[in-house]
Amino acid sequence: MLTSADKTQIENFVIKVRNAGSDEQRVRMMALSELSKVHRRINPQTNEPYAPTTNRSLITEYRNIIKAELGENAPVLDTFKYSAARVTEYRQHQQEQREERHHQRSHAKSEQ
């Protein structure tokens, strides 16, 4: 779920991309900078970085809004996506979460 701050950040990003026009290099650098901001965010409740699943959800929301505002084939979408390294990190995180849940369920059953 998007916070109002997330919505504002996405809206501002779309405006910047729109204002950049056909300057592909500028759009690419803006996309990389925005992705970096997403991945460096800190959860104010825990003072820890947000989980990869949270970041991936936010990036998906960005992409959905970009498609709605700038079109399905907006050039910025070529850059504004998970990199191969981030995909690997995300999959590893997901696997760790599954294993932890499995361990917790197994442990709970053994205590019964």
C-alpha cells in the first residue's frame, strides 16, 4: 500500500521524466537515481532498511503509474526495473523467508 509520501515521490518523478522530454541520458540517470533512493530507504519504525519485498512492491507501483501516465512503452521503463543483481537478492530473501516460516511451523508442530 502506498503512503502519501510514496505517492508524492512517484508523482514528482513522473513530472521530472515528462519534463526531460527526449533526453534519454537524463531520463536514464533520473531512473537510476530514483531506484537508488528506493533501495536506500530506512523504515522509521525499525531504523532498518526496508525488506526487498517492500522495495519491489514500491518499484511495481512506480512502474504501474509510469505506464498509466507516460504509456506502456515509455522509455524510462527500460531502466526503471529490478537489475539482475536485485532479482537475485530478492529471490534469496524470498527463499530465506520461506525456510524461516517452514522452520517455525515445524517447531510449533513438534511442541504440540
